[in-house]
Amino acid sequence: MSEDVHASERVINVRDIDPRHRHRIILQLFEQLGSDSSLQLVVDHDPRPLRLQLEAKHGARCRWTYLVQGPDVWRIRLQQG
């Protein structure tokens, strides 16, 4: 369960974003990722609905890696593949 942050990785504490806007903001940030960068999300629950939404829209281009899986904090690394 690594919490390492890569040099080209942006860390977003999703808990700081209004729930009404979370998915939209994360989708926009994902679409702006370069091939050598990543986005790390810090959340207080398993964001499975977000994963399904990203995979439905981006398919295999969405690389999703759990770094920490609860019970109080989840960390996910998103990359475009």
C-alpha cells in the first residue's frame, strides 16, 4: 500500500471538492493528463462509480490503480494509457 507521489503526478484531495462537482472536475483533469503524467485521488470511500464512469467514457485508455484501499482513506492513481 504505497502512498508515493511521482514527480509528474498531481494529488487531488477529493474530499475538498463539493460533491456535486467532483466527477465533472475529475473527468476534466483526466482528459488533460499527458502520457507521462498521472493524477492521484484521495477519497474517503471506494470511488467505484467514478471508475465505471471513466471506463465507460475512455475505455482502455483509463489506467486505474488502487494505492490504498480503505477503510478510512482510498488513494487511486489515474493515468492515460
